Amino acid sequence: MSSSLSSRRTFLRHTMLGTLAVCTGPRLRAAAHGLTIGLSQYSLKGLFTAKTLDPLDYPAFARREFGITELDLWEGGLPADRLDDDRYLAELRKRAADAGTHLFLLMAGVVDATGGAGKAKKKAKPADHARSIERSAQLGCQYVRFFVSAPEGDRAAAVARCTEALAPLAEVAKARGITIAIEPGASTHTQDGAFLAAVATRLGHSHCRLMPDFGKLRGDIYAGTEAMMPHAAVISAKTHEFDDAGNQVEFDYFRLMKIVAAAGFRGIVAIEWEGKKLDPVAGVHASKKLIERALAAV
């Protein structure tokens, strides 16, 4: 082989490797941190509402459009008359597998821990929670997400009430190989990350963990996220609107991703786009770019 041909091949190989590093740099850095970018079905709510995207086609669409393979499902985004149809759930699981994707979580409703002393934003009978856990198992999910509505007033009493409400559900989840992930919301106390951390600590159940959601926390979201991280199962990376530089206008994603990485979290950071100025597809793309930039800076 001539020296000129060898040099040309070496140059081309190095050029290709350099291009690959530029294209995949954020992904490689995310992987180095043990983090994977996922997608919440709720991000594409507008497409399902308009019936321009069938839930059965969601896995293939997510991989083709965004290159994302870790997906969560939202009970409200599935046909209401098919939620208890075992064949439909089996078909959705098969579609996900055929697309080379993984359904990691099912978003369900609210666990009412008020004991009738307050009003949850959304109500569900206890049996519904068990059914959501069962659906998660049928879909091959690892997690089922619930909100918890805590009574107002005394904080310690509210922590105790939430613990009592979640304990039996954690046992049901354990029996099916599912872990409950509690997301902030549904009541004043449970919008506080430190409060949810206190609940998780008191419960101390391996099948009940937390799901930090930047947009659902109230007060100091950075302190709230940090408090939840030792108990975090998955991260809900909420996004609403972006400035001209592509940054989230409500909070600092670079600071939040540093908190996530510093906690030693290894798992899924799931995009949950809820903005209005961009369409759902553009919103998810913008969210993904921001998260990749934030992770690359960690």
C-alpha cells in the first residue's frame, strides 16, 4: 500500500470518528453519567387528542422522530374503553418491542390520603390503583406513577397519612414486580420535595420511590429536587417555554442536571413537554436538545 493511500485512509478514519463524536457527544456524556433520555406520552397529548397519532403507533413514532427508546405511557392517552382490554395492552407491548423500544412506566392517578378531610384534584377508588399496577405489569413496565393528596395542616400528621395510604399499594406493587413512583402534585404538602422525601423515608419500602418533576414542585425547586434525589426512581423533565437561546424560561436546566448527576442517579430522565408556543413534536425536539446540552455540561 502506498504511503499516500495509507495517509488518506487514516485521515478519513479520523475525520469520521471526529464527526461521530460531534454528533453523539451529548449522548455519550449522558451514558457516561448513567443517564438515559426518555419520553413521556403526555408530551404528545395534542397528537392523541387530535387523533393524528394512534397510541399503538406511539412507540415506532417516538423512535423514528426523536431517536428515543425509553417511553412512558399515560392512562389518559390510551382509549378509555380499552384500558381493561388485555388484548389491547398485549398489542401495545408488542408494538413497543417491535419498534425496539421499552415501556418503562405507566402514569396513573391520585392516591387520596386525606381520609375524607380534603379534596384531591383527581379521585380514584382504591381498586383503580391496583388495576393500574396490574396494567403496568401487563405492559412490561417497571414503574407506575401516582400522585398523593395529603391533608392540609400539621405536616407530621400528613406524612403519617400518606405513609398509611401508600403502604398497602407498595405491597401490591411488590407482588407484581412493579415499583410505585410518587410525583409531586395533587395537594399543597405533596408539591414539596422535602415532604415527599419524608414520606419515602418513613415508609421505607423498596417498591415505593419518588419521581422528581421540576414543573410540579413549588417553592425552591432546586432544594426540592435535591431532597427527592436519594429516593428517585425516574426523573420527569418538565418543559414549558424556551427563550431564544433554547433554555427553559422557568428554571435552570443546567443547575438541575448537575443536582441529578451529583446525587449519583442512574436511570431515565424523561421529557415531559407541556408548552403551548411550540407544537408537540417541536417541543419534544427542543426539550431533548436542552437536556443533552445540560448533561454535556455536567
